[in-house]
Amino acid sequence: MGADSYRVGATRLRDALVVLGAVTGPCGFCGHPDQRHRVADAITERVLAGEDAETVGWDYWDREDSRAEVYALELTVAVLAADPRRHGITRGKAAAIDREVWADL
């Protein structure tokens, strides 16, 4: 665990956030390069709290979209994989890696 594993998690999160639409800029609360992470965090919290992933997915995507549950679960896995605490690195190191990973967007 460390910076390399965090970079993989951050890259996975960046790629998973595509289902939430286009990048609209950095987060106004924490400075993360992609403000869509807040929606992904909200989805993750609901799934981890025990809400049905399909129901959570329907709150963010069309009920006719059969992939809504998959999107919710993929984002949950990606958010957990990009948690710096799971990699034993500091927030500062994580922020530097995030800037690198999101530099091309």
C-alpha cells in the first residue's frame, strides 16, 4: 500500500465519474480537482448505509436505465479504492496525486 496503489484508485475513480457527466471544475469545498466526487461520495454513503443500490441508482439516473444499479455499485467501489486512508498516505500526498491524475481533464 502507498502512493502507487492510491494512484491506481484515483485513476479508477476518475474513470468511474464519467457516468455523472462532464467535468465541471474543482470542488468548492475541499479543492479536489473534480467536483463530481461529492455526488459519488453521497452515492457511496447511501449504499454503505444499506440502501438498495438499484434504488440509489434510480435517484441519479433514469429508472428505465437498467445500468443504474451497476453505476451506483461501480462508483461505490471506486470511491472506496480512492480513499487515502486505505493506502496509508497523507491527505497532502493524496491531493498531489489527484492533481496529477486529473491534470489531463
